[in-house]
Amino acid sequence: MQKPFKAADADVEALLLVGLYQLFYSRIPAHAAIGETVGCADKLKKPWAKGLLNAVLRNAQRDGEALLIELEHDPVVRTAHPRWLQKALKAAWPEQWEAICAANNAHPPMILRVNRRHNSRDQYLELLNTAGLQASACTFSQDGIVLAEPCDVRSLPGFTEGWISVQDEAAQLAADLLELAPGQRVLDACCAPGGKTCHLLEVQPQLSGVVAVDLEAKRLVRVRENLDRLGLDAELIAADARETAQWWDGKPFQRILLDAPCSATGVIRRHPDIKLTRQLDDIAALASLQGELLDALWPTLQVGGMLVYATCSTLPTENTDVIEAFLARTSGARELDIAGQAGQPPAGIKQAHGRQLLAQQGGHDGFYYAKLIKIADQGRGGAGVSR
């Protein structure tokens, strides 16, 4: 084919793809695959497409093996990633990009977070063993357990009672990175679906309060459901986190978790449609939004308080570059090193700012973290005023 299909003929394109799949990946005889595919053009009320379908499929039947060998040299085909993303990953991670793509194409493991209020991780591993379920402790999260095989979460011991939640290991690191202490007031910005909100409350039950903000009220329904199942509570607010004048009561927070909206390129294996829906132009726009969120939320943080910035992106433009720009324009901010937990080395790869976790087959998702401390109120130059 010399030209792409028109939008109005997406159904014909889909039909052609089905025919090609049958030729290359099924046991259906070639003559049957071609004949049935061509015949379906009548059902689409597009008989004009029969000649096109027949020609393309017969060419594929004749030259398909050679074409596949040729295509295997194209990294876009080999990795099943759009070209812009394949190039971005290769530029950012020249030694790891192929492993990242392979992890993105693999089935993700099912990882649990044990609720410290009910059981230790070792105790829950014993419960799983008694139930005949194979599982092991995660490497970096003190509360994480990875199941050997996924299962219906409702069949797990104590799920309805709030003993465990399903949450990737990388996402579980946020709560401990905040170094929570009794009496602190915590903001969870961009909080839905609430996994990290709940984990904060599990890790430190004596917080003075948790304010959880998300842009969409309907997404907060899921947050409330998670809190209720776990027997926890937080103040939920539907608002644009940047518009602090609309939701902040003026009382400073000692800790802020900013789980910023991002490209989600670290969780493609859980949401493979990201490959199709995300575009290169989105990345700069997201980085701008992330910077706006940092600027807006920083004034709500008490001097001496800590902000943890997190994304599920593997692109430096949304991660270390965002933190570098924020530190350059914010004299009252300093970066803190990220240490390991429970005697383990810190997760991920140290960057110019923060640490980057790359998706691992059988392990954690791709994630990024940076820790900032507020040493002074001055130096904003007017930035951070609610927009």
C-alpha cells in the first residue's frame, strides 16, 4: 500500500490486520484466511475493498517471511513501541532501553501491600503459605509481597477486613520516603485512586490529619471506598491542586506527597493503550503542569517540612529535569538524598536529582522519586501564588 487508510475506512484497516494476523500467527490455511477476510468486505458494505484486501493479503502470503525478517531490524517493530517513545527511551537509557521495552510488554506481577495495623509482612506470608499460595517478600518495600501467580484478590486472607491491598512495590515506597511522624499534617496531592493515601495512614496512624486532593470528584469515590475498606479516614477534596485559594485553609503541611500527573510510561504493562494514546507533544505539556503543581504547593509547606515528588514516568523530562528547574527558581528548596529502607540499598538509579526506578520483569513498575526540604519561605519571587 502506498497510502494509509482514511479515517472513515478504519474498519477496513482492522479487517486487513485480522487477515494478516491469521496468515502469520494462526493455523488457519492461507486460502481460507484470505477468502474469509475478502468476503467480509461485503458485510462492511464496502465491496470496493475486496480487490485491495485480496492483493495485500496475497502479497503478504508470497513475500511475508522476507518482510518479517526485514521488519525485525526495525526497533519499533521489534519492541512494539511507537517510534517517538522508542527513541526517547533509547536516548534516556542507552544501556537499558531494550530491557525497559521488554518489561513494558510483559505481564505485570500481582503485588500486595500488607497493612501494618493488622499483620507484619512475615505474618501475612505465613497466612498465604497456609492457604497454599506461593509468595515472597519484595526487595525494597517493607510491606510488599509478590505473588507467584495472580489471583482473585477477594480470595486472599483478610482482604475484606483490610489486611492487604493491591499496590505495586514502586508505589509503596512513597509512604516511607516521607519519614512520617506523629502529629504531622500531610497533603496527598493528585491522590486518586488512593493507594498511597491509605498507605500513609497505615504507616503512621497518629498523623494529625491527611488532606487528599484530586481534580475529579468521581475519582475520589474510589479513594473513599479504599479508605472505608481499610478502616481509615482522610479529608477528600475535589479541586485543581494548583488553585490553592480554592481548597487550602492556610494551615501549613509538614509533609506533602505530589504524585504528579505524567505520561505513565513506567506502567505501560498495566495500561498498554498508553502506547497509542500518548504522543510526543504530551511530554512537554506534562512537564509544564508538573512545574506548576510544585510552584503552587510549595507555599503550603511549613519551613522544615518535606515534599516528595513522584511520577510513574521513565522520561527524564518529567522527572529529574522538572526538579532541576524547580530548585533553580526556588531558593528556599533543597534536595535530600534518598536512602534505602530496612537495610536495603535505595531502589532505582541515582539521577542528577532523585532516583529512577525502571520497570522490571517480574518486579516493580517504572517510577521516579525526589525528596525536597523547605529551608526558608523567601525566594519565590511571586511564584506559587494560586492560579
